[in-house]
Amino acid sequence: MTMKLHSKRACAIAALLLSGAMILTACGGGDGGGSSDEVTVTFLPKNLGNPYFDTSDKGGKAAVDEFGGKFEEVGPQEATPDGQVEYINTAAQQQVKGLVVSANDPKAICDALNQARDAGTKVVTFDSDTETDCRDAFVNQASAEGIAKVQVEMIAKAIGDKGEIAILSASANATNQNAWIKMMEEELAANHPDIKLVDTVYGDDDDQTSFDKTAALLQSHPNLKGIVSPTTVGIAAAARYLSDSDKKGKVALTGLGTPNQMREYVENGTVAEFALWNPEDLGYLAAYVAKALVDGDIKGEEGDTFKAGKLGEYTVGADGEVLLGDPFVFTKDNIGDFNF
Amino acid sequence: MNATTTTAGPTTRDYPAYGRPLWQRWLFTREAAVIALLLAVWFYALNNVAFFDGPLTITFLLQDMTPILLIALPMTLIIITGEIDLSVASVVGLSSVLVGVLHQDGWSIPAAGLAALVVGLLCGALNGFLVAYVGLPSLAVTIGTLALYRGLAVGLLGTKAVTDFPEKWTTRAKENIGDSPYPQVIIIVILLALVFAFLLHFTSFGRGVYDIGLNTEAAHFTGVNVRRTKLILFMLAGVVSALAGIYYTLRFGSSRGDNASGMELRVIAAVLLGGVSIFGGRGRLHGVIAGVLLIGVIASALRLEHYTVNVINIIIGLLLVASVMSNSVLAWLSSTTATRRNKRGPSPSVAPAGVGTEGRQ
């Protein structure tokens, strides 16, 4: 009789051992529970493993360390709104004081953000905004006008203010890219009548897709003189394609990129100049905005002023916007000074 | 030990499955082990993970797990027949896009949802037809339709998203039952779970599902309509996935072609973790539900402990490998004990479907 029971019991014992092992591995996690006075700031970028957000989070961490808070970086693997919602929910559960988010969708994460705000969390968006009623403040990296203007200036200069150009953007509903593209179109129509925007394609902020779209652009528009890519992933992929193709030097490329990704292409002449803000400063400023909101120094209303560490004094603009400053143009001469 | 076994009256039922008293047969199962593990992790997290005991935890956990819970129900039946459906997450995406596109064209949410359900049913029917009537392996068929349905979803909406859903419906998808922390949608999950549990465990259709998994030919000769059964199961998977897609869309208020991509793996992981054999013929629904919740609790606790998504995936992956391996280890254990038993006397008959680990030797 005992033998008969043996196999079943072995099954149960093995299962229990397995459970035990799992529980023990789970024990590794810390003891949790932050003290209630500490300013806890959680950074939630669009996705993890994106060098742009690695840099901005570095700035955020520097700021949080400076004012003696607790910094946390979480995020989904893919830049999707539903992936972000899980982390917003977790932040709400943890009752973090400040949540700094770059939104993957202006509306889809709104309810989750508002739920977190109801639980007492101050929400700051940076890089990519949500609708204004689901965050306390937005840190704008550069005004859309500023970015559109500098990109149009750069491409006009590169192609001699004449000819066909195309845009290689991120995803088709990326909030900021779409705003910039619209203003670039207006700027082109108003001040550069000889430049013709022939196509706008979307590389989805994916290296391979952007690479393929660049190839397709050059094929379908043989007279193309220049490409503007207002996304860091796009411009790097396009530069990689151009620098190995026979169009190198014939088709100008400019847009928004990071110095480390573009260094090679600026030095080999594929790209003459490109622009960006400093993402590290952006993260730094966002963390200080979160702190000012948590401390009650600002309410996110127009005219509120606060001090952001080394960056100095800032004033909140309309709709709770805080503007970082003018975009910065990187060229062969100054790229060596930057490392991000 | 003797006392307990005699009270069970082994004189009337002398084959192993009924050789022990009911409480032992209920307790010493894989399903019970998964439930025990779920409770253990839950209580561990409650005491050791900061904020796990907050009121939001259970709400978010159930909201996160609802699509997986839903799809795991038909998936359990499909895997018990020895087949698999990898296209479920793509059907979720397609249904989500359909709801969005149709709503944009002015359809009401119920009408758009109904259309999505019909399309889900058709998607499942195509899978089922190719598997059951054309006789192709389900792995190959559903890898194909995984790409096909996802392609349709992305093709319909491109990389755009529809987000302007009426407040009434998006709130309804997230509302709790009264003041309790339980989301309303859980009622639908419980109802469907009861339907599927009844179908699998208390009907001749359900017994046929196990028979197909154990031995398709024998099932055929004992009068099980193998083809029809498989077709129905794939259609159920399609329509339930579409339902999950509608919920997904309304919960996040976002209809996108890439919604729920990769979810099929989480569903299948949960089903296997819940004690369903990937070779078919064995598994029970309560184990699967515990498996889904176990994955949810682990992910939620790890997130609260500041682990990133990669660590969570690694741990769930290890858990899955361990659970699949434990099947083989247990099978090996029971086969060695069976050999030993053979030396002592006549071998006992093989247990009937769905009861015990030696079921598929």
C-alpha cells in the first residue's frame, strides 16, 4: 500500500520543494518601505535601453542625489503605453512622491496617471507630453518653434535652400515629432519656397525599420537632396545607410541626434551638423520640477518660479510648461566636447 | 497510513487513481502544489514587500491578469488535446484595432465589440479548420496565423492609435464592484471560468478533450468527434481572445496594432505552470487559474521591489522551465517506482485521463 502511494507523494514533495526554492529566491529582494519624509522620484522613460533616456535618467539621478531624495528608474522593454501603465500603477501603489514620465501615448496612460495623482503622487512629464489634465507639469526640451526652425535652417544651409527633401520620423503618432513636422512644413512654406517636402516616412524609432525606410526613400525619390530626421534613432540609422551608399555627400542629412551616435558620421562628412538639447539637463530639470511640486514650491501654474540647482531659475509657462532652453547645434568643431 | 487507506474502501476500487481517500487525491496533485505556491508567494509578499498590502494591489493585479485569465481558459482545453494556439495575442491585437477603427467610423462600442467577436470567431475557425480538417500541425498553422492576424491588425491601423473612446466605456472597463477592490470585469472572468470548467470537467465533450490528448485514434474509435472538437476549441479560443482584445482596448483606452504583442507566451506559460501537460491529456482549470495568478503576483511583487521587466521575465521563464522539468522528473520518479512495483506483483492499470502524473506513460 505504501508503495502505491509513493509516486503521488513524490509528486507532492517535489512540488513543495520547488515552491520552497522559489520562495527562497524571492527572498533576495530588499526589505522595502521608504521613509515618509524622503522625496522619492521615479523616472519612467518610454522604454529602457534607449541611450537618450539613459542620459536623461542620469541627469535626473544627479539632481535627486543633489537634493537628497531617492531615485528610481523603471520602464517597459517596448515603447508601448500599456507597458508603461503597469509601472505607473506600481508607482501609485508605492505612493512615490514624484513620477517623471515620457509618455508613449498622450491619452492612453492618462487614467493611470490620474489614479496615481489621486494617491498623492506629483506627475511631471518630460520629452513627450500627455494631455494637460493628467500631469502637474511638463518639462519641454525645446519649444516646437525652436526645433522646427533650427532643423529647417540646417537643411536649407546644407542643400543651398533649393531642392527635394524628405522627413524620416519616429512613429506616426509620436506627439512631439508630429508637432515639429507640422511647424517645419509651415516654416518651409513661409520662408523657403524652393524647398519641396516630397515625403514623410516613419521608422518607428526602430534602427532596422529606419534603415530600411531610408533605403526606400532614396530609391523612390532619385532627386532627393536632403533628409531631416527629427529622432535620434532615425538620424543614426539614416547616417549609417548614407555613409555606406554612393549617395554619401550628395544627399544631405540633418535632424536631431546625440553626439555619441553621430560622431562617426560627422567626422566622415556624411552629416555636417545636427541639433539637440542636452538630455542630461532635461532629466536634471525634470527632477527639480518634481521636487518643487512635492515641496509645494510650485503648483504648476503659469508664473510660478523655482530654482533648479546648477541650471538656475525657471518660470512655469502656460499649461504648466517649463522650457529647458534653445536647441543646441552640434558640428565637427564642437562635437568633441560632448559625451552622451 | 493503513488506517487511512482502509477507510477509503479500496476493496471496491483497486486501481491506483481511487486507491486513496478523497482528501489525498485532492491534496497531492500538481494543481494543489500550484495553489500552495500561489498562497505562499502571496503571504510572503504581503509580509515582506512594501505596499503589497495596499488596496490598489489586488485591483491592478486582476486588471493586468484579466486578458491572460480569459485566454488561458480555452488555451487549457486546446493544450489538453495536444494542440497549441500561438495566434491568440494577434487576435487580441486585431480585435483591438477593429474596435478602434469601427468606433472611429461612428459605430457604437457594443456594435464594434460584436463585430470584433465575430472576426475573432472567424480567426479561430480558420485555425481550427486548418488543424482539424486539413490535418496540419497546430504549431505551424498558428505561427502562420500569428503573423497573419498581427499583420492585418497593423495593416488596418498602421502605426497610428485610436484613443478617443467614450468615457462611459473606458470607466466601465476599470470600475470596481462597489467599494471592493475587485474590478467588475472579474465577474465575466468568473462566469466564463465556470462555463469552461463545466465544459471540461463535467461533460462528455470535456472527456473527449482528454481522450484526444491521450490517444487521438482511440478517442476516434470510442466515438469522439475529434475534428469537430478541435474546431470548436479553436473557435472558442478565437472568440475569447477577441473578448480579451475588447477589454484591453477599453482598459487602456488605446487601440493599436501592437497591443498585447507577445501575450501568447504569457498565456501558454501560465497554462503550463498551472499543471497542464504540453503533451496533452492532463491538466485542470483550477490549476491554470492559480498559475495565471501566480505569474501575476510574482510580477507585481517584483515590480514593487523595483525589479525591471527583464528580471521579471527571467524569473517567470525559470519558473516555467522548472515546472515543465518537474513533469519529466516526476514522470521518471513514478516510472522507477512502477518498475519496483512490477517486481513485487502485477502492474496496476494505467490511471485514467487527467488523474495523476503517470497518466501518459
